Amino acid sequence: MMLALLLALADLTGFYASSQTEVAAAIELEADGKFAYALDYGAVSEVAEGSWTSEGTTIYLTSTRTDGVYKQAAFNREPLTIDGGALLLKRYDIVIRFNRDDSLPTPPNRNKKL
């Protein structure tokens, strides 16, 4: 049972980016249950890091550090919906679609001080 859970989590890990118009966003899910996230959307620029868990077709983000959060709270079991190979995050007035991007190198400063 534990092995199946670890394999399922490992399948979700990786670097995801959004390529939507006027949105620059990325999230990295690490195998140890940590995440790093960044969003630039209009006047909003925010970053967060913390931990993630998954239940069924939903990933939950809980931030331990945030910077730049604008008119919306830091992540407290913030749901990311798994949609095929994409992750969907409802944030502000948009739905951000993150797609796995294995072609980009992993950012060198992931999960470090913001």
C-alpha cells in the first residue's frame, strides 16, 4: 500500500508551467512533498513554497512561506485539480492550467528562501 502511494506521488512530481495569455506561472512538485510556485498576472506577482498532498484527483497545497499575495490568502489546502496531465488552479479571476514541462531544466534555487 505504501509503495503504491509513493509511486502515485512520484508520477505527479515535476516542473509544470502555464502558457496562457498574460499569465506567467510555474509550480514544481517535489517527491518529498514540497512545492515551489510563482505567478505573474497583471499587477499580481506572488511566490509560495510549502507542502503538498494528494487525494484522488486533487492535490492540496499548504504554504509555509509566501510573498506578494494580493487580495487572496496564502495557500491553506488550496486545491489543484488533476486534469489528465495538467494541473488546474483557480486563483484570482482565472483558472491557471499548468502543463508538465520536462524540457526545461529545474530552477537551481527551488525551495530556498523566497
